[in-house]
Amino acid sequence: MKHYFASIIACSMLLLTSSSCSQQKEIENVHLTLANDIAPTEILNEQITKFKQQYSSEVNLTYTIIDQAENDILKAPRSASDIFNIANDQVDELYKIGALLEITENTESIINAAGGANSAAADVVTRDGKIYGYPLSSGNGYFLYYNNAYLTESDVQSLDQILAVCAKNGKKFTMDFSSGWYLFSFFRGAGLNLEYNEAKAANLCNWNATDTPHTGLSVAESVLNIAGHDGFIYLPNDQFVEHAQTDEVIAGVSGQWHAEELSQVWGEHYAADKLPTYTINGEQIQMASFTGYRIVGINAYTQNPKWAMRLAEYLTNEETQLKRFEAIGQCPANITAANSEEVQASPAVAATAKQAPFAYIQHVADPFWNASSEFGLAIANGDADKNNLQDMLDKMVSQIIIPVKKN
């Protein structure tokens, strides 16, 4: 009997031990790749370290930060990073080819953090009632930066006056005419249209219109006059800060990504405002702009969807978005972060708000970009004149409205 009871106790102990072991969570080994433009590397490393500490009992996370262009994601989604940063207009393209993972964790919290179901931030990540990304930053548009040692608040309301002050002082105003993203401001401000067709398979564009209150030709002539002004210099957008540092450029059009650098360059004279008006046939026309959001999306082909979702949510939370704002000046999409005193005190954010009534969400199909860039470069480089502008406009629009090729 003694041996019998001993055997029962031994078996019971073994069962208890086995049960206890089976109840312990197994720590997963997970590796994720992230695009390097989600946040500055230092911030990414810092926030991922905190994330790993928070989930140390569940996952052993390793990661790689990679350099990746948005076009790379569209061309080869299977080899793209697990977590990436895209402009909101890329959501449609990636959604159509099945490259975006549907977000299934904490969706209500994501939408609330973006300002609620009726907010623009929520709208840009929602397709057919489902969520396909995490809003990261808002105001992905452009406005006017200027050095108020030369230009007054009154001066910067008119591009004519900005150019006159620049020319008088031997300085320059700059704008990237090689990008249709910026050229849009002239044409849309004048009432001309550019947008997806209903099927989102091609662009609708009347930038060459001859029967509108302001024709495409009248807009193009105004842009040509600006390009030829002594107070203007064409620069690719990434050269703006460099020429501001030499005191050559005292005003220019750009977005929040240049806020921190320009504030350091101009110091107490750093200022920003909405875009100015420009002249068409003697009439002052308010320049329009594109606006949009940066979105963190997850690759539908990721091998670790659960941890990709959790990390992406963490990298777009209030804390991380505020850190990004402090580092690179981009306005948070998180509603609490955006309403913080620190963010609201930013000249760039204030300028974005002033430009908002004249800003349009970017809904443009791919053929627009090369066609508009070719047109803008011809004007910037002096390869256009009033005799060939209408032909150039017709050519550009014919290319812009070409249907998107199906994969």
C-alpha cells in the first residue's frame, strides 16, 4: 500500500508540473523590417526598445531598418518592409493590389486617436468599412516659409510683392517647378481641375482648358512670368534649406519637414504663412495646395502580422508622434498630440491651418507625375515661351489622363 500511495503522489506531482509548464507563455522569436522614414533612426530605436521591454514576456523581437522608396513598395510588395510609411494617396494603389494588411487589433482606439470615424485621418485609412493603416502625420502639404528680416506679414500675402522685395535686395523666392505637386497650386487656385475619375483608373484634368474663366494658357503664362522674374530661383525642394543658409533664398514653398532646419537657419526671423496670391490677367488668385497624411501601413505579405500590428500601433501613438514633431516638425495625426500646446505654437502648423481652406486631399493617379514634371522643368529651364505654351499644355494633359496600367 505504501508503494501504491507513493506512486499516486508521484504521478500527481508530475501532472501538476506538466500543467504548470503548459500554462507558461512561450516567448516568440520575431524579426520585423521597417522603412527608415517612419521616424528618425534615433527615435525609432528608442521607441522600439520601449516596445520590446513592454512585451518582453511574450516576444523576443529583432528588427532591421531599411531604406525604401514608396515606388519600391508598389513595384515589389512581397520584398518590401513589414512596416512602411506612405502618403495617403498610396493607400488606394496598395489596397487595389492587395499589398496592405487589414488592421484587426484595437481598431476603435486607432480611429478615436485619429479624431473619430468622421475625421479626414480616419477616412484615408478606411476602405469598405475596414482599417488598412495607422495615421502618422497630418498636413502633408505645403505653405510659405519666409525670413521676416526682409519680408513683412503684409508683403507675403502677394507673390508679386515677395518677388519685388527679393529682387530689390538681391535675394530669391524659390519653388520646385519640377514637381506637379507644387504646380497644382497655380492651376487649382485658378479653378482648374485634377482628380481621379470615378473608377480611380485615370485622372480627370482640364489644365489645358480654353473655355474656363481662367484658361490653362493664362495660368501657364503667369507661371512663366514668375520663372523669369529676377526675384525667383528654381530649386528642387531638397535644396531649399541649403540656399537659405547662404542667405540667397529668403522665402519659399515647402512643407513641415523643413520646419526645424529653417527655424535654425533663420532663428528669430523664421516665419511661415499660407501661400500668397498670384496674378492672372491683373486679378489676384489665391494659390491652392495639396494636403494629405502620412500613413504607417503593414505589408500584407508579412510573416508576423500580429507583432507588426502591435509595433506599428506603438510607433504611431501619441508619445512617438510628439517625438517626431519635436525632431522633424511634422504635425501629428493623433488628435491629442496635435492639440498639444507645443504643437499649436509652431509657425509651420499655424501656416498649415491658414492654408487649410485652400488645400485639397491628394487623389491623383500615377501618370500625372512624369507629365507635370516635364512641363514644369521646361518652364523652369527656360525651354518654354508664350508661343508654344498651349501645345505644351495639350501634350501634358494628354499624358496625365492616360489610364493607369493594370498589373
